[in-house]
Amino acid sequence: MAAQRGKDLLLKVDADGSGSFTTVAGLRSRAISFNTETVDITHSESAGRWRELLSGAGAKSARVTGAGIFKDAASDEIVRGYVFAGSIRDWQIAVPDFGVVTGLFQITAFEISGRHDGEVTFDITLESAGELTFAAA
């Protein structure tokens, strides 16, 4: 993947369940990580006593983190509502020249902060809550 502008990595939500995704915030930093748990099947006759793993057996997960400012009052209201309700919603993460990850996520951490001489900012973490799909760019 060639160098890309970080501002082009977008975090979007399907706020009304219609399948239409809208950007919810002006994120200044963001990251997505994909994880797979391992299933150890090592036994007393494993070659050289090296660990053996069972292919494709571990639980998969994804985590999205970001920090920034809200796009508008409506975006603030949507995210705040999901935090307090513990909602699981469809989200999209668009990564330039890589693709789009879509699926159910829950906001698991949300922090608001601000300086006396600056704007209010937030940090957010979303954890996958089901199967994710990927569409290559």
C-alpha cells in the first residue's frame, strides 16, 4: 500500500438501520487492528516439543480506536446515545487504497477532554461484535 493521507481513513455509522453510512466525527487519529486467538494443540509427541496451533480455530476480533472532534451536534448525540445504551450498531471503516471493513461494533471506551484554551475532543474505542466483511479498494 502506497503512502496515504491519514485524514482519508473514515469512521462511519448506520445510525438509522437503513444501510446508509454517514461519517460521525472529524477524527484526528485513528487505527484499526485485526486479531485472532490461537488454539494450542501441542502434545507430548509434538516435533521437537514445538508448539502446534490449530489453523482457523481461534476467535477473530477487530478493534477501532480514534481521537478527534465531533462533526456536528447530531453526531455527538448519536455517539453519546450509543455509549449510554451500550448499543451494537453497523459501522464502516474506510481505509484508502486498502478497502472498507463493515460490521457490528460496540463502543467500549469513550473519553471526553478539553483544554481551557482549546476545543473539546474525544477518544473512542469500538470492538467488533459479529462477523465483519471486507471489500477491497
